[in-house]
Amino acid sequence: MKYYCLNPIAEAGLLRLPETYEKAEKIEDADAILVRSAQMLDLEFSEKLQAISRAGAGTNNIPSPRCAEKGIVVFNTPGANANGVKELTILALLLASRDVKGGMNWVDSHKDDEDIAKTMEKAKAEFAGNELKGKTIGVIGLGAIGVLVANVAKHLGMKVIGFDPYLSVTHALLLDPSVHVVKNADEVYESSDYITLHVPETAATKGMINAETLGKMKNHAVLLNLARAGLINEADLADALSAGKIRKYVTDVPDHATMGLPNVIAFPHLGASTEESELNCAVMAADEIVDFLENGNITNSVNYPACSLGPASKPARICVFHKNVPNVISALTSILGSSRTNLSDMVSKSAGDFAYAMFDMDSDIDDAIISAIRGIPDVIRVKVIRK
Ligand code: MLT
């Protein structure tokens, strides 16, 4: 197997790949690509490519639907960098409530002042702020990161409101029981002093912060965005910031329209830039790729369903990517039946327009049978693992 790294990937992750795996010189020679934030939306992919694994949570730099059409599985690493992003969000929250940035700039500009101990006592009133205790924070998106942020905010003495139409049982169980989960984002907009976004950028969330939703927010609310720039209508936010409707915007994903405004604090996408997060993401991204290439198992994919038959140990495991339409499974089992080989285990899963089926066979399968499977309408790709 050959892999290609589109961004530097932590060594600990690359060490998870079997010794037989080689680094490809050219992207078109790769069976799998490891990526962090490199833009892949305009890339064409070779027939050889089987998987792309993103060492991070968001996958809006990868053309996942186009990959699904070609049977290329796109993986991500949900939760692997959640602690790093949570910690930076808490810093953002503190920087929004205390003018530490203004104060530090003042100290820098007075570094030659021999009397600074006295001067600063006069100057500090300019940098006074507010405490977080007792304020309300609305957390939009209660996935791996949002849950951690909500729980820490609770410990800081804040009232926490959470909104997530896709809240999973796992994340609900991790959430501090006193977090008030609401059914409508408007409840968050209307009653929060601070609003923090922890959702992916999708068709449904793109531009979700716009003139209408900003208008629903409390006057002088603070907005934190350590998720994606695309969640924001930049021009509308710039207007709200200039009008003072939004008191402060702290972001890890800066955009052109709001940069330079006095009430904006921006970091250069540092959320997951910690040694620990980079290591966790790289290890998870590599493990997902190896389990897929070696066993056909899919975990944490954004364009194919989770599906596993455990380690491949039978003479042949046949993995079939297909459209999620009627009669594909019956066509598959009928062709496999004609091979007179015993089918010892199978699993079939679907997600949206796509589906994936795995068959463990007690003896090897003829290439003619595999060709017949490839010929079934709506079959996208067939992967055979022989032991
Ligand atoms: C993510 O998608 O996981 C975050 O934006 C962090 C990152 O990619 O560096």
C-alpha cells in the first residue's frame, strides 16, 4: 500500500502504518491520502485511491460527495482534538470578558517606563472587564467539543444553554445534567450573553449567523467562533459589530470583512495546534485507514456508513460500495450463491445515498464472480481482501 501526506502528519500517526506501507512520491500513486487542512475541493483523484483520512474533525476541505460517487471513503477523527479546541474556546471566552489583549498591548508600549508600577495603576481602569460567573452562555453544537465547553462553562459558574438537533445519546450522557438543552436555536440567540459555535460547515449551517439571527441576539452579546468561517455571513456580522449590537467577536477562523474591527480578536486557526491534539488526530486517522485497507472496516467516515466484520481472517472478504437503492443486495447474494462458496458472514449498512456491504467467504472467489458483481447496476466499487 502507498500513502501520501498532503500536510505534515505527526510521526506517531505514521508509525501506526504497517512497515510494508510506502510513502508515495506522487499523489496519483497513493491508495490512501492523509490530510489536515489542505484544500482538496478541486483535486481529481486516481482510480487507485481508496481512502482519504482527515486528521481533524471538519471535512469541508474534501469533496466528500464526489468521493462517495467513486467509492473513495473519507474519514475524520471526531473528538481527537476536542480538548485542544475546548481549551482555546475557554481562552477566547476569557479574552472576550477581560481586556487582557488591550492591557498587554499597553504594557508592551510602556516597556521603557521605569515608573510602570505606578503608571499602570492609573491606566488599568481602561482595561476593566466582566466576570463570567452568573452569565449565560449558549453552546450551539453539542458534539465532542461543544459538550466539553458546556461542562467547563458550568464549572466557571455560568448558566449554560445547549442546542443540537443531532445530539447523540453518547454526548447527552457526557453533558453536565444542569446544562439546559433547548429545542430551538432561537432560545439560545435570545437569552445568551455569550454564544459559542461548535458545528461543522454544511449546507444547513453555512451562513447560519446572519442579519436575521444576529438580530435575535441580546444587545451587546459576545460571539465565539472556533469552528468555521463559513458559518458566518461576514458582512452582516461586520455591521452588527460596527453598530455595537455584538460587543465582541472572538474567532479562530478569521475572515476578511471583520478583521481590523476594534472589537474582534482573532487567532490563526490554532484550536487543534497542540502537540497532544496533533498526535491524537494523526493516530486515529492512521488507524482508520489501516483498518479499512487491511480489513475493509469503516469507522468515522463522513460519506459511507460505519460497517465492520472485525479482522479479515477468511480466504476472501468482498466489500461492495453501492448506491442505496433497491435490489442490489439480492443481486449480490444471487451472484455469490452461484459461486457455490459458503458465505460465512455478512453485513450491509447505508447512509444517505450510499451503502456498503461486506461478505466473508469460506473459500476464495473466482475473478469471474468479482467481475459479475462489478457489473451489477448501482455497484460503485468492489474491494477484495484475500488472506
Ligand atoms: C478541525 O476540523 O478539527 C479543527 O478545525 C482543527 C484543525 O483542523 O486544525
